[in-house]
Amino acid sequence: MTVITLKNRSLKISPGGIVTLPVSARKTLKMQPKKGGRVTVAVDGDKVVIRPAGEAAGHRISPKGQLELLGDARALLERGVKRHYWCVSDDDAGTISLHPFQ
């Protein structure tokens, strides 16, 4: 069971709703280097959960790991202290959880 927690102040949602996933999170989502991907985004309580999706479904992630969040997911992360968030990568489940700093 590999769970990586990245809890530092360098992760921040932009005013436009863009988050950049760290390399460890992109590896958890099984993204290939220099290739984008598709994911599903869901709000689960006080966190945003990101899971891999098929080729035609979900939200697009750029090759550099940038993802635009919309609606409830964006509002949740923007509520964090100065829009900072922290990340939990679960390799076994293949999911990423983004938590706002309180």
C-alpha cells in the first residue's frame, strides 16, 4: 500500500481555477510522460477526489499536469488559506485527493 502525502505551501489553485498536479500524483494516475490524460473529478466531503477516466470522458489534464477545476471542486479548494491545498496520492486505489489548508 503506497500512499504519498504532499503537505506543503507550494501547491495553490490559481484565480482561474487551475491546479497543477505534482509528478507523484501524475504517476498515480498512470499518465505517460509528455502526454495528457482524462480524469473524473468529484467532491467527497471536505476533499476533491480525482480518478483516471477513459479517453473521451471527464476533464482534460495537460502534459504538464494542469487541470481546470469547475463548480464545487473549485469553490472547495479556493476556501483554503490563501487558496493553498495539499495532496494525497493513493497508488493502490489510483486516486488523488486534494484537501484545502484550514
